Amino acid sequence: MVRALRRLGLVAALGVGFSVQALAAATPKQLVTEFFELAFVQRKPTEAALKFIAADQYIQHNPSGSDGRAAFISGFAAFVEKGKFRCEIKRVMADGDLVMVHNHCKEDPSNK
């Protein structure tokens, strides 16, 4: 997935800038899992961003990308929603507020 996203000049730093609504009653692991599931497994990054990412709090750590929810949406929506992109969560690990998603994503599942 990282290779595919780097082609777009984006690498997501998930967990940064969650909205107040999303933070209400969930652990960091639950938030990240729900976000990743909606954005990349269900292929709905726009819906996930609107639900989970605060408008001005998302920080893009790739110097080629821009900060903010709108930048996340513009960077990921076309690639994930309209392409052949497929993603599967293998495991999610958390230590306090640090969360890591081990995933297997492909730009085109027909490529072995």
C-alpha cells in the first residue's frame, strides 16, 4: 500500500486529528480500525474522512502532500474509490494512543 500511495505523493498518518465526534466513546485502536475499514477496505475514504478526521487537524507527514481533511480526500478519493484498489486488514496493534495497522493492499488485485 505504501508504494501505491507514494506514487500519489501521499502516505497517511492515521490517528492524527480525529474529530470530536469520532473520539466520543472509542479507544484509539477502535478509531483507527473503524477508519481504516471504512476508508480502505470498504473503499470510502471521503465518508471516512468526513466521519473521523477533523477539518483542520489532519497532518500529512509526506512533504509532497498537504495537511487538512480536504487534502486527504482529494488525494485518496479517486485512487481508492474509482480504481481497482483492494485492501485487507491483517491485524491491528495498539500501545496507548499509538496504533499500527498491518494490512495487505494492492492497486490491482489481478497483479500477483
